[in-house]
Amino acid sequence: MDSIRLRSLPRLFLALLLFFVSFGYAMAQGAQPAAGEVGTSKNPSEAGVTPGTVAAAAPAAAAGTTTADPAAIAAGDALFKANCAQCHAINDVVVGPAMAGIAKRRPMSWLIPWIKNSSKMVASGDEYAVKIFNEYQKQQMPSFQLSDAEITSIIAYVTDAETKTVAVGTGLDSKSGDQAAVDGTATAGGEASSSMNILLIVLVVVLIVLVVTLVIIANIMKDVLRGRKDLDGRDREQIEQRFDYSRIYKSTAVRGIVGAVFVLAVLYETIQGAMGVGLSQGYQPTQPIAFSHKLHAGENQIDCAYCHTSVYKGKSANIPSPNICMNCHSQIKTESPEIKKIYRAIERKQPIQWVRVHNIPDLAYFNHSQHTQVAGLECVTCHGPIENMEVVYQYSALTMGWCINCHRETPLNTKGNGYYDNLVKLHDSKNGAVPFTVSSNGGTECSKCHY
Ligand code: HEC
Ligand code: HEC
Ligand code: HEC
Ligand code: HEC
Ligand code: HEC
Ligand code: HEC
């Protein structure tokens, strides 16, 4: 009798553990929508409205209240990540300005035409547009074929995300610079995860208290049983036995679970790996000489084309030969061990073995001059903030989708380019309302890049 009761103790323990874990999980599940509700409308019937009605919610957001529809915010989140996050973050300047407070800075009537076609706004002489354009070194923000409702939802998302970051606050004005620039996701959803954390801590504390209580109860029961006279030898053995840890890893159940977790982990890694074959975004090899773009292109403002001489003229942007370094380093920092590596390369007549960072496969054709000289794109659009990089890393994905997306969205730079005059006339006479993008000119045809 007693031995049976005693054996069921671990089971009771396990049942309690499972109960608390599932209880905690259910609580955590419940906590998520609760946290999300902070920025939502008080009117539950508004949930799940169509994008058309979203427009009505936005002026309220612009007025500073945080009343916006969760569906619109979610849609805005997705749109922002897909279109804007490569250049904008909520609280940090990436390529373009930080988005926080945008609804207070500019009215919707300004934001919509700006996002649809910022260069048109600048050309029209809009005071604010010209000012911000000049402030950001005349970098053109691409045009977006988004509907008014879609733009409204992006702004709703920004407003929502900024209130959340303020709420979570933590006082640090998250200047985690590069990291935020890379993932661009800022701290949206931070609120939900912080309440999750509190819940987890509470859960762990409860579990510890529970374990301690159970150990105490077990000891008391042992003492009581030891005092009893009517027990036979087997029962006594049962009471006095020490907990045998080897039983845990010998048990088939534990081995099965560990095995399953291992197999799942390997499977997950393999699938992730297979999905990312050929993707090398973020690749940042160590270079043979500690050459810093931050120092040269950033602080000393040396023009990119001073070193990458063919970037406006040719297919590829060349890497400078040691002779170009010598223009300055025959005088500057001549004693530095890093600079001595340049001298050694010249003495031995051997090129410096820079490690290539960007490399699209030979099956695709990419031409720099077409993009820098003809299209007038800035290096930063594709290479990110090189002038802040101590060591260069691959900023863009360089996938086919990346090329094509930009070709779909970017209007052709036809101004002052006689080659395009007739094409533009032809395009405008057929469908003038649609902007004349790279893809309208055949820039998404396979043979433009593969041949
Ligand atoms: C390729 C980079 C790039 C992308 C992508 C981009 N922007 Fe911009 N954005 C800029 C730059 C640069 C500026 C500063 C103005 C200028 O130089 O034209 C700017 C300015 C702005 C401004 C004005 C900010 C202010 O403080 O007044 C808003 C609003 C804006 N962008 C919204 C968006 C939205 C919304 C998207 C996505 C649909 C987007 N941007 C995508 C680069 C970009
Ligand atoms: C003083 C010379 C110099 C200047 C100025 C300079 N670079 Fe470089 N750049 C180099 C050298 C050397 C390398 C190869 C070593 C490395 O990757 O850091 C390089 C590498 C690069 C790469 C990576 C090439 C690869 O392997 O894929 C990019 C992209 C790049 N530079 C862009 C720029 C841009 C954009 C600017 C202007 C903002 C600039 N560089 C200014 C010398 C220069
Ligand atoms: C237009 C002039 C110029 C050119 C060209 C140039 N540099 Fe520099 N470089 C500088 C200046 C200025 C400094 C900063 C010196 C200082 O900190 O006092 C510097 C610093 C450095 C340093 C840091 C040295 C140290 O020990 O602090 C390295 C490494 C370096 N350069 C490598 C290169 C390489 C490699 C090239 C050729 C690809 C190159 N530089 C081309 C101007 C130049
Ligand atoms: C439209 C996007 C785009 C723009 C704009 C752009 N690059 Fe590139 N860059 C690329 C791609 C893609 C590669 C990889 C090319 C390859 O592997 O053939 C690359 C490679 C490079 C390299 C490595 C050498 C090479 O040609 O493979 C350097 C250096 C470089 N870029 C510098 C620059 C500089 C400097 C500018 C601005 C004047 C610039 N790039 C503008 C997309 C761009
Ligand atoms: C940031 C935007 C952007 C990105 C990213 C970009 N391109 Fe382009 N591309 C343009 C623009 C703008 C033009 C039009 C230039 C002109 O006026 O001819 C263009 C033109 C071209 C052309 C000539 C098309 C024609 O009609 O003659 C080719 C080929 C091309 N790009 C290949 C690529 C490849 C390959 C990639 C990716 C590795 C790429 N581009 C990434 C903006 C981009
Ligand atoms: C704007 C330029 C561009 C256009 C247009 C384009 N591609 Fe690509 N394509 C690329 C680039 C760049 C890569 C290499 C991307 C990579 O390595 O991830 C590529 C890769 C590929 C690959 C190899 C995929 C792989 O995983 O290795 C195939 C197949 C392909 N493209 C087919 C096509 C077809 C079919 C079309 C026409 C519908 C097309 N491409 C149009 C730029 C382009």
C-alpha cells in the first residue's frame, strides 16, 4: 500500500509540473492580444475592417491619439518591412530620417504624394520637401505605387510602433545604430515580449517554490514512514533509496525525447541552410589590411570614385591598386604597421589580396555605370552606409528578387537623356498615368540580365 503511494509521488510531481507549464503557456497566449490592445480602438466592431475604412482611422492617429485598427497596423507593418525598412527605422536614422513622430511632423495630405513620388514633390518646389531632400545629401527616395489606404496603414503602423517604444522606454535612446539599420525592425512588439518576460519570471519562481515544497513534503513523509513498524524489507529499501540519476538517462522516454529534439534541430538547420543557399547578406570578411571606409570615405570625405575609379564608367567598380594608396600614404602614417603592408606589396610587386565581398554569379549581368551614371543612383542605395563601415559588409541581399523589385518601382531617370525622349512620348501616349519605370522599359525581361 504505502510503497504504491510512495511511487506515485514522482508522477504527482510531473502532473503538477505539466499543469503549471501549460497554465503559464495559456497565460502567455492570453497576454499577447492584451498587450497589442494598447494602441487599438476601443470599439471592438472595428476589428478586421477593410483597408478602405482604414483611411478614417488615420487622421485620428495623426492627431496624436493612438486610435488605429490592428488590421491596418499589421498591414502597415508588412508594407513597411517590404518597402521602407531598408532605408528607414522608427527611432534611428538609417539612409532616410527616423520615422518616429512623422504623423505629427507632416499631415497626411503631404505624406501621400511624397511617398508616391518624392522627386515630383521636390521638383514642384515644396518647401519642406526641398529642405529634407537637401538635408539628406539629395538622395532620392524611390517612388512607390501604393494606394492611399496602404500609405495610411504604414503611417498607422509607425505611429503605433513609436508609442510602443516610448511605453517600453527603458530610457536608452536605442542608438544601436548598425544593428537597427540591418534588421530595421526597431522595437515594435517590444511591449508584448516584455510582459511575456515578466510572466516567465513569475512562472520560474512559482516552480522553484513548488519544487522546494515538494522536497520538504517528501522528507516529512519519509520520516513518518521510517517511524512505522509494519513495513517489510522491500518497503524500507524503497524509502531509503537515494535518487539514482543514471535512471534518468537510461530511461527510454528521456532518450526518445532527446533524440527527437536532436533530429528536429538538425532538420531545422538543414532546411534553413537550404533556403539560404547562395544568400550572403551581411557577409563581412576580415581584410588583409585594416582599411577603414569610415576613416577614408567618412571622416576624410574621400570621394568613392577617387579609389573606385571605374564605377561611373564601366561594368565593375574596381578595387584600387596600391599605387592609389601611395598618393597619400607615401606621406601619411608611414610608420604604421598596416601601411607597411602596402609598401611590402609594392616591393614584391604583388597585389594586395583583398577578399571580395559582393559577388553575383556569372549567370547574371550587372553593370555599375548603368546604375550610377545613367540612372543616377547613389552607392548607398545598394551598398548601405559604407562611409560608416569600419569593415565593409554586404548590405543588400543581391538576389534576383532584389534587382527586379527595384526595377519595378524605380522611375527611369530620363531627364536630359535624349535616348529616352521618344520612348517617354510613346509611353505617355499609351498609359500616361503609370510611371515610366525600369520595368516599363523592359528591365524585368530575363534577357536583360541573363544571356
Ligand atoms: C532607398 C531608400 C528609401 C526607401 C526605400 C524609402 N525611403 Fe523614405 N526617405 C529616404 C530619404 C533619403 C529621405 C530624405 C529625403 C530625401 O533625401 O529625399 C526620405 C524621407 C522620407 C520621409 C520624410 C521624413 C521626414 O522626416 O520628413 C517620409 C515620410 C518617408 N521617407 C517615408 C517612406 C516610406 C513610407 C517608405 C516606404 C514605402 C520609404 N520612405 C522608403 C529614403 C528612402
Ligand atoms: C581610399 C580608397 C577608397 C575610398 C575613398 C572608397 N573605397 Fe571602397 N574600397 C576600397 C578598398 C581598398 C576596398 C577593398 C577592401 C575592403 O573591402 O574593405 C574597397 C571595397 C569596397 C566595397 C566592397 C567591394 C567588394 O569586395 O565587394 C564597396 C561596396 C565599396 N568599397 C564601396 C565604396 C563606396 C560606396 C565608397 C564611397 C562612399 C568607397 N567605397 C570609397 C577603397 C576605397
Ligand atoms: C586621399 C588620401 C588617402 C588615400 C588615397 C588613402 N588613404 Fe589611408 N589614410 C588617409 C588618412 C588621412 C588617414 C588617417 C591618418 C591619421 O589617422 O592620422 C589614413 C589612414 C589609413 C590607415 C590607418 C593607419 C593607422 O595605423 O592608423 C590605413 C590602414 C589606411 N589608411 C590604408 C589605406 C589603403 C589600403 C589605401 C589604398 C586603398 C589608402 N589608405 C588610401 C588618407 C588616404
Ligand atoms: C543598383 C545597385 C548598385 C549601386 C547603385 C552601386 N552598386 Fe556597387 N555593386 C552592386 C552589385 C550588384 C555588385 C556586385 C557585382 C558583381 O558581383 O558583379 C557591386 C559591387 C561593387 C564593388 C565590388 C567590385 C565589383 O564591381 O564587383 C564595388 C567596389 C562597388 N560595388 C562600389 C560601388 C560604388 C563606389 C558605388 C557608387 C558610386 C556603387 N557601387 C553603386 C550594386 C550597386
Ligand atoms: C536601387 C534600384 C536598382 C537595383 C537594386 C537594381 N537596379 Fe538595375 N536598374 C535600375 C535603374 C533605375 C535602371 C535604369 C537605368 C537606365 O536609365 O537605363 C536599371 C537598369 C538595369 C539594366 C538595363 C536595363 C535596360 O533596359 O537596358 C540592367 C541589365 C540591370 N539594371 C540589371 C540589374 C541587376 C542584375 C541588378 C541586381 C544585381 C539590378 N539591376 C539591381 C535600378 C536598379
Ligand atoms: C534585373 C535582373 C534580372 C532579371 C530581369 C532576371 N533575372 Fe534571373 N537572376 C538575376 C540575378 C542577379 C540572379 C542571381 C541571384 C542569386 O544568386 O541569388 C538570377 C538568378 C536566376 C536563376 C538562377 C537561380 C539560382 O538560384 O541560382 C534563374 C533560373 C533565373 N535567374 C531565371 C530568370 C528568368 C526565367 C527571368 C525572366 C522571367 C529572369 N531570371 C530575369 C537577375 C535577373
